[in-house]
Amino acid sequence: MNNSPQIATNAITSLGVKAHFQEQIQQGIPSVLPKPKPYETDINHAPKRKEILSSEEKKLALRNALRYFEQQHHPELIKEFSEELETYGRIYMYRLRPDYKMYARPITEYPGKCEQAKAIMLMIQNNLDNAVAQHPHELITYGGNGAVFQNWAQYLLTMQYLSEMTDEQTLTMYSGHPMGLFPSHKEAPRVVVTNGMVIPNYSKPDDWEKMNALGVSQYGQMTAGSYMYIGPQGIVHGTTITVLNGFRKIKRSPKGGLFVTSGLGGMSGAQPKAGNIAGCITVCAEVNSKITHIRHSQGWINEVIENVDELVKRVALAQANNEIVSIGYLGNVVDVWEKFDNENIHIDLGSDQTSLHNPWAGGYYPADISFEEANIMMAEKPDLFKIKVQETLRRHTTAINKHTAKGTYFFDYGNAFLLEASRAGADVMAENHIDFRYPSYVQDIMGPMCFDYGFGPFRWVCASGKPEDLAKTDVIACQVLEEMVKSAPKEIQQQMQDNIHWIKGAQENKLVVGSQARILYADAEGRVKIAEAFNQAIAKGEIGTIVLGRDHHDVSGTDSPYRETSNIYDGSRFTADMAIQNVIGDSFRGATWVSIHNGGGVGWGEVINGGFGMVLDGSKEASKRLASMLFWDVNNGISRRSWARNEGAIFAIKRAMENQPLLKVTIPNEVADNLLDF
């Protein structure tokens, strides 16, 4: 009774905050400029980008930035933007960063005329949440350069458009720039996203640097620029599956086994958590002190060690006691590989997940130079920085080779480590001088064991923001999988059991960072059945709106010759028909939004990848859309893998045709080996 006035006051305050937030969203770029904001040093910021523009191109970059603003503001902003360009190598428009806290709010708190548009706003804000994004003030979600937008004006304008959108409009996004709302229809995607889609001849790293500095293109990575990143959880699952199957390949239990890798950024920070779930000892090196301690505070690593001699003692103790522990080593991973070789510390599994798709702009750091010194060298002496990085890659590879000679199983984690090491002249080539001496994890593990059978990273977000909704969806998904496994063929029993185990432990492993989201690996049948069960639960009022999606790193969405399609051996792995067909097909089969990118985790010009988002609202229309789109989204890739003569994919596509009479896929005929001996 006595607390009633306080409760009433809190409710009024909450309503006022919500109303102010909605007003700010709806106003877009303000007519009255906000005051400049101080540079917050406690935030993890992107490094300064290299000097790439000529004096005339700098003027063009300023013209491009100022076109977002009325002419009356140009005299005030031009000096400020010029200073940003000189200081950071980019124009981020820090002044326009919103005053409200950036996070995924419940969908009911977003202004708008269209539920689908509100869901997209929620996902955009999740990608830029300080707890989720790698460099939130530079609008970069992960990977060092995986951007949602190029500047804050683009963010403000996009959110305004989404707040105005009806279900008869589509918003087109050109590398972070909202080109505008166009008339369409209810069954069309609400948003179509392209990132970095440049003419192929202009896909070298310096081309990206220049176009990004000019403000005309951006690197969307994969789920960063498509608004579908769910924090490290997404890759925790994939890494857990990879580590488990890595130990299966070497025929030993993870217990007491040692996994050594590096990178604690947005994506790679998932590695130690995955190691804990798999049940091994994980050592993950990271040169950035700030991000190392963030991952420790978030519980993604158990311990932080800064001295390599102490690390040796700690790992030896963990091996002796068969511990399950994750250790973040604050230092360069080359020191770990070299020290463990000298001290005869046996490494069972080895990899690397630094952002080597971005080697000259902070994706990989040279040994024997401090993090701070390296950042200065990167911006002021880029040629010397490149030399030092390549020297380190050669040392790194030499140390790995010594360990593999002792029995370590090393795999490339699709971050372009082997590709960049080969370009640096490191000893990574096989005897035929064509292939790498170490396999990609997709070649050895994810491709033949998962992707060929249609299993890939299916994910969902509870737009209500309620943890209890996420818990209910976990139960629903588990029930669907447990029913399916009863009649599943033996070829996919292991995949299904791994995912049942994963989903049962999802709550206790505390995987949520940002939005109330979950991921698991499922095939087309599993995705459709889980999604339909969600839609029915929404219709009954048991849970709120759900956003479906997936990683681009999946069966169909990505053509990447050194990662997702590295186990394609018919000569087509350098083609990108699959990814383009995928996004076109998703568009007219019911996706709420679609995206297609140049770039991704292996480098600008090295991959084409696409993704989608789909809003489930409990309607019959949503049920129809999910069945049509999810079936295509998976089987498009299986059919391509089948045509490449991948045995698992041939099995999977034949099974799909048995279950869907309207599906007719061309099956390859095998050629006898002896006919080719002439």
C-alpha cells in the first residue's frame, strides 16, 4: 500500500522513456544537430584505418557524408567529419550516436505500422548492443570490419524508414545506406540488403579500404550486415560440434585433451565456451587486453594468464587432472605454439580464428610488438606492418608444423589462415603444391558430416524479450527433435543426438548475450517442423512473436572455396551460383528480409554469402511461408553438393525427393575410374 506512489511514479517514468525512445526513432536525422559527443575510452574501438584516399578523394568522402544533412549544417559538420577522416580513416558521425541505450527491446516497444518492420529494428539494435558488438561505436558487430552501417546517419535514417513502413513497402539497403521505401506487396520481403557487391575486378583489400573510406561500400561480414547476429552463441554451437568431431576423428575423448587456438573477438570468443561444453582444455590467445577481460567477465573464459611460463604449468596440471577448463592467454599465440613445443606440451587439436580475412587492418597481430605499437604501425607504416604480419605467419606455421609432426590434428577454421600463410611464403602447401597440407574444418568435419546432409545453423529470436519464451521454445524444439530421431535414418542419427544434447544443456550453459536467442543444427525437415511448432504455439498465445534465421555459414547460403564449399571437388567451388540462387529463391518464397554480401569471414573478394530473416506471427500465411522457404533454403545447397558427387548429399537429396513429389533434382552418374586411364 505504502509503495503504490513509487510504483505509479516508476510506471510513468517508464512510459516517458519509451515515448522518448519512439520519438527519437521516428525523427530520423534530427533537424537540430545534437552536440558533439566525447570519445568514450572504455568502449572497444576499431583501430585507425590505413591512409588510402588522395586529397581529392577526401573531398569526395566529405561530399558523400554531408549529403545526409541540410546545407545549413554543412559548415559546422565539415570540419568535424574531416577530423574523423584524418583521425580514424573513416567518417563515423559519432555526434549522431543515439542517447538511448542500444539493445534489443521487446518488440512492443518499437514504433511502427508493421510487425515485421519492428522485428527488424529489434534485430538491428541487437547487432549494435555494446554487449554484442565488437566495436559498437563504429557500428561493427564482429570480425574487425563486419559492419551493420557505415555511419550513424544511415542508422538513424534506416530506423525512421522502418518505423514508417507498411506491409505494402520494401526497404532497399545498399551497403548500409537506406536507398528508400519502394511500393511492393505483402508477400515481398520487407527489406533487401546488399553489402560490398562490387564489380569483381575491384574486390581486392585496398579496393574495400578506398570504397569504405569514401562511404560508398561496406563489409557486411555475414550476419553483421544482415541483422542476424546473436552474439557468440551462434558460433559456440558450430565450434562445439567441430571440436567434438575433431576429437572423434583422432579417436580420443575430449576429457583431458588440449585444444589450442587464438582470437577472443566477437565470433572467435566463442571458442573457449565451446571447449568447455565439449569437455576439453582450451587455450585461446588474444593480444587485446580489453576484449580478453570482457570475455572473462562474461564467463566465456574461466581464467586469464599473462605469462607463458605460468601457462605451461597451468596446462600441464590440467592435463594431469583431466580438467575441463578454458584459459585466455593475454599475448600472441605464436609464443604459445613455440613454448609448448619447447616444453613438450602435447596439443591434441589446433586451429586459429583470428580475423585473417582482414590481415592488414587489425585482424591478425605480429609477434614481439605490443598491441598499442602494432596499432600505430598499422596506420602510419602499413607496409612495415604487412612485413611483420607475414613474418609472424611464417613463424606461426613453422611452430604448428612441429606439433603436427608429433601428432597434433590441425585444421583451418575458415578464417583464411592457410591462405594468408601461403601468400606469406609459409610452409603450408601439400606435396602437389596445389592443396594446403592441412584441411579446412569444412572439408574434414562440417561438410561431409553436416552440410552434405542438410544440417546447418538454424536460429531463432524471441521478439518478446522474455527468457521464459526462450525456455518454452527450447522445450518445443527438443520435443520435435526427439520425435524425429525415432524414425531418422542411421546416416543422420549422430547429428540429431548431438543437437538434442545441445538444446537440453542450452539453459545451464548461459549462452544468451543480447537478444533471447537460440541456435541448433537442423536439416530442412527439422527446421520446418520446429518452425511450424513455434507458429502454432504463437497462435495459441503460449509464446510471442519469433524471428527465424540462420548463419550464412550454412548448407546453401555461401559459396566460399576455402570454407563452406571447400569440400566441392568437381571444379565448381569458385562459382557463386548457389548463393545468388539462394537469396533470389528465399525472396519470393516468403522471407521477411534477405541479404547478399561480398566478403564474409574469409576475405573481401573471396566469398559470396547470403542470409534471411523470417517473422512468425502465428498466422496461416506464416505457416505457408515457412514451409516453402525453409525447404528451398536447405535443399538448394544439397542439390548443388549432390551434383558435385558428394555421397552424403546424394543420399539427402534422394530422401528429400521421396518426401516431396514436386521436387525433381538431376542426380549425377558416376564414371568408372578405369575409363579415365588412357
